[in-house]
Amino acid sequence: MLDVKKIRQDFPMLDGNKIMQGHKLVYLDNASTTFKPKCVLDAIANYYQNETSNSHRGDYDLCYNMDVKIEETRHSVSRLLNCENKEVVFTSGTSMSINLIAYGYGMKYLTENDEVLLTVAEHASNVLPWFKVSEIKGTKIGYIPLDESGRLTPENVEKSITKNTKIIAIAQVTNVLGYKVDIKAITKIAHEHNILVIVDGAQSVPHMKIDVKDLDIDFLSFSGHKMCGPTGVGVIYGKYHLLEMMDPLMSGGGMNAKFDMCGDVKYVNPPAKFEAGTLNIEGILGLKAAVDYLLNIGFENIEEYEHNLRQYAISQLETVPNIVIYNKEAEAGIITFNIKGIFAQDLATFLNSKGIACRSGQHCAKILINYLKEVATVRASIYFYTTKEEIDALVDALRKSGDFLDAYFA
């Protein structure tokens, strides 16, 4: 059982003194980014105040100690995912991670006869890199249909596979509808057809226990800032033999063993092969603090708390007049809705006037509008520090939004 009141004391942004539009801040945009606990802020500050140095660049203690700390972070991530340290690559976030896979593997091995399968629910980060591969290599893009509720099912995956399918690239939890995908069943189907499964874990890794070996995932990407870590740092997990096969997206210092005047270049082994230049050292140290913090809380506890809070939120939101909830049965802490007669961004602006931070628009999932038949929606997303009182504040504000103009200018 989580002691949320105690947990909130770890987050300076939740100190009770943050005011927005004259109201106490109610933050419900955790799918976009999360607040940072003191331990993360301390790790970043300590690097700049007491440990500043580069990594892999010097034969002195400060540099050696930083090398050790970076590898300690890699080990924390390997504990998080149940993988080997050498299968963890540091990037700037999910977008860079998927681009690196698309360019490093897709550009190298896919042909115009091959196919990449996506869904219409994917985030831009898991669509546009594959569009670019298609543009350059001629690779076909296909879409696995969602079922009537908006779920991706293993059955629909199997029906969509063709003899040309080489990659299935999907989110484990989608960022608008919030359904959890049965990745293990999908990898089993895919691997029976010699297809790679590339998983966008941006909305899953921060909220649930992930075991990449049990799920048999080929590649997994996620961002630090969505799981209490700093911005500008993320991870690729890749099966090591696949990382060995890939080309690096970037070249530079630290990722080569040698090069000469004739252009003969030899790369070092993964993961360093993909980590050219100076790493985001402060981000990596902050990521370790965040990962260790979440592991200490326990992902089973996080998942249970969010599940219960989401059920409470749905039960209360259903009492709001004219509300349309698009994902009542979803498992993740993402609730996507509209109020009939109010444009989504107008509604989000109204909520802002009450101190409530929600996301509105297409949420970087622009193809999904064809499925939802809506140009834009409002998204409220919770985390383990969200309270029932904050849900109540959202519901109370939405009840007053029916006559939007009168309520807004009151």
C-alpha cells in the first residue's frame, strides 16, 4: 500500500505552494512528463557541484569515477528490465531511440519488398521514423486494425502478417487510449514468422514491471522524463546480437576503436557503438536516481495504486453531464475524453483557469483521428503521486463546464 501523502513530500513540485491561475496546481499531464523527486535533483546538482568531468576521456579519478557511475546506471536499468548491462544503450529519449533503430537496422536490412506493421494508435515517434525508411528504401507500411474498443489484439496481429512483414513496431501502452498490449503473445506470433518486434515503452516502462526476457522483446525504447527522471535522456534495450548487427546513427568520439586517413573505421562493441560524443551525464545520473527510486517503491505497488485511482476517476467522470470517455476500459492511467459541444482545447483552457493541467489536441497520434472520428480530445493522465482530491477537482471543474462561456468568464 502506497503512502501517497508521504511520497508527495519527495516532490518539490507537489509542495502545495504551486499556484496556477490563482488555484492550487492540479497536475494531470503525467503521460507528457512527470515531476522529479528530490533524489533526482540532488543527483544532478551533485554532478555539477562535486563530480563534474567527462566520461571515457581521462586517466584521472574524476573521470574514472564518472565511468563507474555511468555503468552503475546501466546496471540499474538492466535490473529494471531484466536484461544484460551490455544490452542497454543511452539515448536522448524515445524519439531518438526509435530513430536509431529505424536507421541503424531498418535502413540497413529492409528492402522495397519488405513491410513494417504499425497501428493507427502509434505516437509520431513510432511512425515518422518508419515513414522515412519507407521513403528512402521503398519499404511498405501496413496497419494492424484495432478492435471495436480500440485495442490491439494478437488475433489482429496474426491476420495482418504477410510473407513480406519483417518488423512489427507498436506501443506497449498507447498514449491516447491507454490500452495495455499483450506483448508476449505478439512476440510469440511474430517470431514464428521471423519478424522482429520493436516496442515503444514510453507509456509502459514508468508504470509497470517489464521483463524483456519473459516478453521476448527484440527492441524496447523509453524516456527518462516520463518516469521521474530528467529530460534529454532515454534508453534502447536491444537483444545483443541485434545491436551487433546494427549501424550507428551517429559517429564521433568514443564509439570507434580506430580510424585512419584512408577512411578505414572500426567501431567498438555495443552499447558504446551507439553512444558517440559526450553523453548527457547529468541526465544519466538523474536517470539512475529515478530508476532506483521507482524500484524501491515497487512497480506492483505503482500499478495497483494507479489501477484503483483510475477506476475511481472513471466512476466520478461518468457523473459529468455530456462527457464522452473514449477509453473507459483501458488499464493505464490515461483517460481521454471530451465534453459534447466544447472543443477540446477550449475545455483544456477552461480547466487551466481552475488550476488543472491537462493535455488537449491530437497528442502526437495524428492518424488516430481517423479511428476516433474526433479532431481533438482532452487527456488526463495520472501517476502514483496523484490523489483522489485531484480527481475530484477535475470532476468538479468539468461539471461547471457545460455552459462554457458563462463558466469561463464567471
